[in-house]
Amino acid sequence: MGARVALVTGGTGGIGTAICKRLAAGGHRVATNYRNEDKARAWQDRMQADGFDVALAKGDVSTPEDAESMVREVERQLGPVDILVNNAGITRDGTFHKMHAQQWQEVINTNLNSVFNVTRPVIEGMRARKWGRIIQISSINGQKGQYGQANYAAAKAGMHGFTISLAQENAKFGITVNTVSPGYIGTDMVMAVPEEVRNKIVAQIPTGRLGTPDEIAYAVSFFLPDEASWITGANLAANGGQYMGW
Ligand code: NDP
């Protein structure tokens, strides 16, 4: 496949960091977005100390203008984006009958509209160059639903609808579009859940443990090589066997 330019949104987070490391270790030139410069530079320094170079471009993925200028900055620093991992995401949990419009909108804007905002500025270049890999990081809860996460589950299920449509539109252009749906991974997002709730979650996972960010990074890397060019529109569950549906 050779070295490619990869953009991982939310690369400074738990899963994003592992994806950035895996792509950089694979010889790719990797970039991620940031919102807070000091926080991002400190992260970049830690990555460098571990031997991984990751370029930074400022941008909030929940707005089209920011996302586009972020993509253009990545292109300026590294060149056109060949691999896009739409990973940035948030939770704003609450049962629906008490949910505020802001909780709904923040999650839809960050987790789903971001996929439009970031993919739109890279897709034409990929089509022109006849090669691309677009991977959405969705969630097990987009597949099975989750009490208190109507907003999050709607956004995450929407990502897969996006994936299977984009896969059809771009298959003839050497572009594959796939989803990875992680189960519960031991990042800050999950460790913030109260311990007794977390223990109940672990009890539902056949492997008997939370997943690791590296295991999600591996699932992402599965879609990258030329040998994977027949695999498009797939939803790869990486969830320790917790959910085995679509
Ligand atoms: P983290 O909270 O550790 O990281 C989230 C990343 O997204 C951060 O880099 C954050 O940046 C970035 N981000 C959030 N909002 C925006 C925004 N508006 N614009 C730009 N960047 C933004 O989460 P995880 O690593 O745990 O999760 C990564 C993805 O995996 C998410 O999409 C999540 O939904 C999904 N997932 C996670 C699971 C888990 O168990 N952890 C399970 C299933 C799916 P900043 O530092 O600026 O906030």
C-alpha cells in the first residue's frame, strides 16, 4: 500500500491516540485535529517522546467551516488525505423524557454531523486520485441501543447508514468506506462511569473484560491494506462478544 496521509479526528483521546500510534507505526503520515492548543501540544510532545510524529490542525469537527479549514491545514502540512478515521465523539447521557435539545444537538453535531463536515472536504480528492479509506468509529450502542443514550445511539446508528451509502457511491473510485463499532473500552469515557455500573457492564461481556484502545486501532488497521479493497460497507464489531447483531 505504501505510506499514506491519514487524518484521525479526536486523535488526542483514548481510542484516537491508539489509532494515531498504529497508523504512524505503519509508516503513514498522521494528523489529528485539536481545539485546545496547550492540551494538544502537550499530547504531541508525549507522542514524540514515544517515537510517534503526529501533525496537529486546529478545528472543531462539529461545524462545517472549522472542519474544512482543519482539513486544508492537514493538506498544507502533509498533503492530500488518503485515510480518514472519523473518531471524534462525545456523550451527553440522559433519559429521553428529561433530555434537553442542547444535549441532543451537541451529540448529533459532534458524532454525526462531523462525519459530513470532515468527509465532504476530502472525498473529491480521494475520487480524483482513485484511492481512499474512510472509517467511522461508531459504537455497540448504535447497534443495540442503550438506556439513557437516545442521542448517542441515534448518532452512532446514523454513522453506519452514512457508511453504507458512501460505500456504494465510491466503490468504483478505489475508496472503501467502513464502520468499526467498539464495545466498552477502558478509556476516560468509560472509566467516568460509576464503578458499580461498570462492573455490571463487564458482567455482560463474554470475554469478561473491557476492550483496549489498541484492539480498536487494530480493527481500523484491518481495513487499510490493498488486500482489504474488496471489503466496503462493512460494520466490524469489536466488542468482546457483547453484541453479535448487524
Ligand atoms: P475520548 O473522550 O477519550 O476522546 C474523544 C476525542 O474527540 C478527543 O480527542 C476530543 O477532543 C475529540 N472531540 C470531541 N468533540 C470534538 C469536537 N467537537 N471537535 C473536535 N474534536 C472533538 O473518547 P474515546 O477515545 O473513548 O472515544 C473515541 C470514539 O470512540 C468516540 O466516537 C466514541 O463515541 C467511540 N466509542 C468509544 C467507546 C469507549 O468505550 N470508549 C465505545 C464505543 C465507541 P478534546 O480533547 O478537544 O475534547
